Amino acid sequence: MTFFRFASDVPYTGRHIIDEGKAYGFEPCYKCDGHGVIPYFAHNCEGRCFKSHGDRYLRFRLYDE
């Protein structure tokens, strides 16, 4: 099955999972570079990345044709 990101005509080729019948893609977080923490902000919540919630990856919905 071919999946697409919202409003895109380029097929998604990255890692994906199916959760409750819906497809989700994963990409490393662009803010923390996939580390889950930002050392510069170690004084605030131990540097945890708020964009990825410390999980290192961003999750987004994928759609089929």
C-alpha cells in the first residue's frame, strides 16, 4: 500500500506503523536532531525537547490514495 503525507503527491518511503487502522509515519525530530534533549536548555526540564516530548521522533498521520 502506498501512503502519502497530507496534501503531498510524493509517496512516503520512511518508517510507518498502523495504529487502530490508521497509518502514522515517523521522522527524527528537527529541533533536537533525534536526541530527545537539547543540551542548551538543560536548566529547563533537564533539556527535554518539547517538540518530540523527549521521544526523539515526530509522529504524523499518513493517508492512502
